[in-house]
Amino acid sequence: MNRTVLTTPVQPRAKQTYEALLKAAQEILVEDGYDALNSNAIAERAGLTPPSFYRYFSDKHMLLAVLAQRLLDAQDELAETELLPVTPTFDGAVDAVERLLTADIELTRSFAAARELLVLMRALPELREVRLATHERSARLLAEATREFYPHLSRTVLNTRVRLASELYFSTLEMLFDTEFRNRPEIVRRAAIAIQAAISMPGE
């Protein structure tokens, strides 16, 4: 079982220290990039000493895992409110995915260092595990929510299709960040069509 923190802060001062370390890491990522990120730099930026860092995190990857999980959890919460309950029609589902993707762009842009975290979640083994586990859980929940609309599909087939749709969704989000959101409306619409098509394609 993975641990993202060594000690979970409870007291107000401990929570303040913990949040200061996370905020400092986000600022360093945005301003100077991943190569500049280390425990000493994070502690210094937060106005703390290195022992304060190691009270909560064994290394910078553990801290990054907390930030990545927070971003993924926020995206999951948005999906539950924007996409569910799902609609049985193709056009309705495409519209729902388009709305969700548009809202997710704004949510992710508002999360400090989101662009850097999106890259690191694919590049770092420690964060890839967090990303994959969260995406797999989300795909399972969506598969359960849509199962009644695809009674002809086996559980395995539907799970695979939803997992593929999930990867298309997050790849589109990353692409938009990488390209400075060029052609955003068209990309979002076409991506929504492709994502829903991956689930509702004919045949087994």
C-alpha cells in the first residue's frame, strides 16, 4: 500500500506547515521547473527548515504524489457532477463529455503547477502509479454507471472501452496544455465524439 505522507497533519500549525510546503513546491515547479525542485529548496521557499519537510515527506516524489492526487481527485469530483448521471443517447453523451472537458480545462488551469504535474505523472514512475490507479478507478465507476445502456457487452469489453475512452480524454487534456489551447473548441468537440465512439462502437 502506497503512502503519500509520513505523518498526516492534525493540529492547525502542522496543517499550515504542510500546506506551505505543498504551495512552495508548486511555485518552484511553475517558476523554475522540476530540476530545481528539492527538499532544501522547498523548505527554504516555505520559510521552514529541512527537518520540517522530512516530518511529512520522505522525498520530493512523495510530495509530488500528494499534489498529483489532489489534482486527480478534483478532476474526479468534477466528473461526478458534470458527467453523471450519464445519458443513453450518443449525441447527449457527446455533449456531456464536451461540457466536462471544457470545465476540466478551467479547473486544471486554476490548479497551480498543473501543467508540470501532467507531464510528471507520465514521466515519473512514482506519479505514474498514482495516475494509473486513479484513472482505472474512475473508469470502473463510469463502466458501472453506463452498463445498463450496453447490455449486449460483456463486463470485460465495456471496462476496456471505458478505459480507452478515459485515456483519450486525459490525452486530449494534456495535448491542449502542450499546444497552448490552440483550436480549443474544435479539438474539444472532436475529442468528445471520439471518446463516446470508443465506448459505443458497434460490435463486440
